[in-house]
Amino acid sequence: MTVRDKIITTATEMFLKFGLRSVSIDDICNELRISKKTFYSYFNQKEELIEEILESMRCGHLKVIKKKTKTDDNANCIDKILKGASYFNENHHEKFGSFFFDLQKFYPDILQKHTNDADVQMYEIVKTNLIEGINDNLFRKEIDIEAMAIFLTTLKGKAVDNLKQIRKFTAQQAIDFLIDSYMRILVNENGLKYYLEAKKSKEKVK
């Protein structure tokens, strides 16, 4: 692991544990036993490090989701959505909730850039999934693919946050509600039958 990677990894762990505001560059350097001169040879300021961490998170999340959705070569578009959602239910919100709260409060511009970049990635994933669903006769053929991909991508983050704040849903309840709503918007009769069976099987496992 390079020094740059060590800085990113250690800073991520410290930010998640203690909060973005509480951890200084001095703290990170002391933990790694490196000089501030070494730190600044890789990052001009703390904000640049945070941006690198967010990019690393996006890539990591994308890899995990792809891995979870490709473990079964026979998985269809509905299976992939349910498996991808399970990652966020199990891990994402509980682990990163306070981190993103600090981002929103202290580094809103960085958070906005991260959100925009994440939406671009998610748009492509959703668009591919919609095409697969239509081709597999699970999603309605009349769906406007690009419009629906934009709609679903834009809705996801805000909907989860609002459900948690206004309805006091847990992260898992919010995501489950959102996925169920997505499915009922997208599926045709054949897809609805498959989705309800997959949902029932998933609930039995819990």
C-alpha cells in the first residue's frame, strides 16, 4: 500500500469513528507517524483528502454492488435490485450516516459534488437495469428508459432522508419502502409475480 493509500485509509477510519470536524491533519499524521510535509506532498488541504475519500467510497460501493449482483449468472434485473439494496440495508446508512451528516453541515460544496458524481454512476446502473428488465419481459415495455432513469436516480437519496426525518423510518424501512415502490412502478404482470415471490422468499430468510 502506498503512502497516499495509507493516508486515505487511515483518514477514512478516523473520520468515521470520530467525525470529520474532530479529526485534524495533525491527528492523521500522528496516527501514521508521518510529517505534515509528507501529507502535503499528496494533498494540498483537508478538503482535497475528503474528496479523495468520497471518490474511493463511490468506487468501493460500486464494486461491492456489482459483486453482489453478479454472484449468480442467472440473476435477472429484479434479483440485482434486491441484492444491491441489501448492501445498503446491511451497511451503508448505519456506517456512514454521521459522516455524511458532517459533510452536509461543514462541507456542503464537497457533498454536492459527490452527490452529482454518484448520481451519474447510479443513472448508468439504473438505465442498464431498465433495459435488461424490458428485454427479459419483467418491466413494462412502454417505459421511457432515460426519463425513468433520471426520475429514479433523482428520487432515491431525498426520499430516504425524508422518510427517516418525517416518518421516523429506520434506514432499512426507508430503503425497503423505496424498492417496493420502484418495483410496482416498473414491473409488468410477469414481473410483479416474480417480484412478490422473490420478496416473500427474502422475508423468510430474515
